[in-house]
Amino acid sequence: MRKILNILLSGLLLVAVWSCSEDTMDDINKNVNDPVDVGSNLIITDAMVTSAFSITGSDLAFYASVYIEHNVGIWNQSYNAEIRSGEPISATTYNNSWNSIYQNLYNLKVIINKCSEGGSEEGNYHTLGIAQALTAHNLATLTDLMGDVPWTEALQPGFIFTPVLDKQEDIYTEVLKLLDDAIANFNKESSFPSLGDQDFIYDGDIDLWKKFTYGLKARYTMRLSLKNAAYENVISFANQSFASSDEQAQLNYNGSTAISPFYKFYTDRDYFGASQSLYDKLNERNDPRIDIFWKPHPNSGEFILAPNGTPVQVQGNYSISAITEKTAPTYLMSYHEVEFLKAEAYVRLNELEDAEAALKNAVTAAFQKVNIGLTEEDAITYFEDNVLPKFGSNPLSEVMNQKYIAFFEEEAVEAYCDYRRLVAMGNNVIKLDNPKNSANQFPQRFTYGNSDVTTNKNVREAYGDGNYVYTEKVWWAGGTR
């Protein structure tokens, strides 16, 4: 606005301008309330919050929770996703999340450039490492859900307007390199002060950021098991990650000025009903969480489960999640996930004693999530009476089903990725009941965002009519893109 006003100044003021130097004019036209250069310590805070709230806990998680039957979509867009009408193939469905990820990746790129050699904050190794770890997390989320996406030519506004799509295989190489680079930078002595309370995840504790990064290495190494099984590496990375739930990477909410995204989604939309198939898995195991996960909808007062794939489109009838709380955290990565990764890796190496110990740790931690509230004793009793017999019969099946249950509901995207990986590997151990799946209408991926479908010919050609989401698996799940 200041520049426009300068152009519209009266002739009298214009006469005075002729005597001003160019530098003076540049100073006059600066908007001190809109700085062109912001310190990385300020940008990184927003990048952390966006990574958790706007990406990990976003529409991506809401739709994933429907596809893997943590929830049943019973109204509007979620209902359409449930019955596979429109939403799974529409370019508008995930557009907000698509835009958020690319904006966040751009902001993280700014930080990386500032803190790298030749940048204005060269030597700020720890902030650089955090930005690299978050970039890996955001980029992996993007390609895990969408497959081949613009990357090497992306994030160059004003220079490249229609970036090409990179192959997922190449993107994963970059993800793992980013994590290695982050760890290397965490191991360096930084000449810049700690982020302190501007770090909403770890309060500037770089040792914990390093553990988070090793956890991501374990996650994404496991993700590539169909293409390159490296279970010893998964275990090695996981052993350098979280030692307890106190160390896990999560964004907390105070319940007033900051509210958990699943709770916000319920209060704003009320689009979910309690999943019959998830209920059945808990019931089969005599799992005490069956009395904790759900409650009657306040409008009906009755406990009514929603049938997967065939609910009535109605609000205020089906039971709802009881762990959707204002203060329920969003996990970038949990301790129980790390232990589940170890348990699966040990099972695949036929080291069942170690697998059992890791599985016990995982289940115990999952029982004690803040919005579950069961005790360690509850978990041990359940593990010995109900989990071990099933583990003895089929170790992989029980590890993955326990992980699937534990991930309700904040970790739905990871559950969705696990399911697709397992099916691709011939381990279809998690039973889903939506009849649309057997009619070849299980969404194998999410669509590209409409912002680029309408403006980038490369993305538009890859999108086509959107029906590819049912037929083309992502690369790490056995597809070509």
C-alpha cells in the first residue's frame, strides 16, 4: 500500500522527490511491518507447527482414517470418500494439504539456504539439521501419498512455472540423504544460540531432534522393504531413536488457543462414525481400549457402530471417537511407532524373542497415551493374556494389527502407508471390510492438488481423470509412479 500511495503523491511532493537519492527512495518505500528477510529462528517455528497441525494432522489424516477404517465417513465429503464417490479421485479433495506441504517445503528451503555454506546464517548447524529433518518428513509424506511429484524443479517461483514430476524412487533417495545430512549437522558445534522456547517440539534439545531423525530413518527404511529389505538397518536406526514416550516428537495443544486437529474436525464437521471393523478387531482380542475408543453421539445417546462402506448418510446417530480431545497431541513420530518398527523387523529376521520384547514395549506405550489413560499393569495383563497367544500363532499379523490399533486416530497416515506396503509384500494381515475394496476401489494413493492440476501441464497429464488412484500403486508398493 505504501508503494501505491507514493505513486499517487501530489505534484508538489513529486518535485521534492527529484532531489532525493535512489537510496532514500528505497528507504521510503520499505514496509517495516513486512520485512523481506526473516531470521531462520522465526521461520522454523512456523515450519514445525505447519508440519504437525496443517500436514500430519490435516485432511490427509482425516481421509486416510476413512480408507483404513479407523473411522467411517458418515456425512458430506467423508461419506463420499467412504462410498468411493467423487472424493477419492477429485483434484480438489487434498488441495489444501497439497498447498500447505509445498509452502512449508519452500519455507524450509529458505532456512536451509540461510544456514548452509555461503548463507547469511552459515554455521547455524542445528537449525539447519532441524530444517533438513522436517523437509524429509514433509517430502516423504507428499510422495508416500501422491507418488511421483514435482521436486527438483519445484520451489522456484518466477523461474520454473511448470516443474516436471520426479520419480518416487529418486525422491526417496533425497529423503534419506536429508536425514543423513541432518544427523551430521546435529553432531557439529553450532555458533548460534539454541532455539529454546521457539522450538515447539523439543525446546531446542538437539539430542532429541537427532533421535527423531533416526526414527524417521527407521520408518522410511522399513517403507522400502518391498524394494530393498534392510531389517538390520531398521533395528539399528530405531535403537538410536526414542527410549521412551517422553522423547517422542509431538506437537501439544493447550485446548484454548491451540486445539487438536481431530477435535476441531469433529466440532466443525461431525463427519465420522465409529468403525465396525476396528471395533471387531478390539473385540476379538478382548482389548480394554474397546471401552475407551468410542462413546455414543450426544444427540442419540446410544452406542451405534457404523458399517464400513455402507453407512446411512446421517449426523447425530452413530457413535463417535472418545479420544478426540482438545489437547490430544499430533505425533510427528511416536515412541510406540519406533518399537513397532523394531518388532516387525525382528519378526522378519525370525528373532522372535526380541520381537516379543519390542512388541510389549510398543503396546505398553500405546496403552498409556495421554488420551487413552490405561496403566502399564493394564497393558502387561492384556499383552500376556491376549496378545501373546495370537503372536505365537502369527507373529507378523499380531505385530501389525497391534500397530494398526495403536495408531487410532492421530497416526492414520502411517497406518495407511503400512497397509499398502503389507499388501504389496503379500502380507495382507490387516482385514478391511469396506466392500468397495473388493471391487477394486481401494484408494492406492491420493490425487494431486487442484492448484497444480489446473496450472501445470505435467501434473495435469499425470492426473488424467483421477481414476488412476484405484489402479496405480506408488513405487514402493509395487507400482511405477
